[in-house]
Amino acid sequence: MRALSLVCSLNASPTPSSSQLLAEQVMAEFSKLGAEGEVVRVADFDIQPGVDVDMGNGDQWPGLREKVLQADILLIATPIWLGHPSSICQRVLERLDAELSESDDEGRLLTYHKVAAVAVVGNEDGAHHVSAEVFQALNDIGFSLAPGAVTYWVGEAQHGTDYQDLDETPDAVRETTHTLAANAVHLARQLAGQPYPPS
């Protein structure tokens, strides 16, 4: 099993990121379950706007797309900004839209055998709303969602505490992170052994 996390922080590396931290915690849980992979900060790449596989002009999405296609599990990690996923998360979803035009020899989208999950952080309300937006997009694009496919931390509204500033991970976040990983890996193994039927 291969897992990939696309971290949609607005900040490029090496700026500390709560989204990155939560993504790394999810990936650690994946690793315990035998799904190895990597965490990629999308802001470190030049991802052009558009809905094609390759927009040209130095577009670096094709390299990230190849990582997505090699993964069995895709985790999208995003902060909440103004009650919505980050603009970088939206850019990733728009670029994934190109997968609606790509299929295998039996007419299935190339994403049909892949599982998706979401990690959300913020210091305002909206984790459920953000995960719902990202879930719907990922499902439209062909990814499958296991039960409990989101983990999140939302601090007190209108305060400046970030997830990365906490002294320890809250028990509720630790538990939902484990559930996300366990269910996603289980579903990915099921799909690897018994893919969806041809379209």
C-alpha cells in the first residue's frame, strides 16, 4: 500500500504548518498499518490554474499527478480560511478534475481503485463544511471514501492558537486520526483485491 498526502497550507516549506503536522500524524498511522508514503507541501510547487493534466509553461502538476496515480490512498490536508478549504486545496481539486477525462482500458476512471481522506485544521468553525466540500469533489473525481474519512482540529474561534502550538495531541484527534487511517487502509486493500467493475 502506498499513501500520499498533499498538504494545502498557504505557506511553502520550511514555514511551520499545522496542516503539515496533522498530515504527518496521519501518515504515521498509515505506516503502522503497512501503508508507506510521503507528505508533499503543494505550495513548494508551481501548480498552474486550469483543469488539464498539463497546463504547460513550467506547470509542475504532472509530477504531483504521477504521485497521485502511484498512490493507493490520497490524503488532502487543508487549513480553513474564511470558512472554506484553502485556495491551494481548491487548485488541487481543480487539477484533479482532469481525471474525469482519463480512463483505463475498461472505461474506469484511473482513480476508481483509490481511497481518499481529509485532514482539516483551523481556529474558526467549519471543519465539517470543509471536509464536505473536499469529500464531494474527491468522490466526483472517482475516489472512494471509507467511514470516518476525516480527522480535524479546530481551536477556539477568533483566537490565534494553531494546532502545531499545542503541547500534545488531543485524545479525540488522536482517535479520529487512527480511525481514518485504519478504515482507509482497509478499504484500499479491499479495492486492490476486488476492483470496481468496468463502466
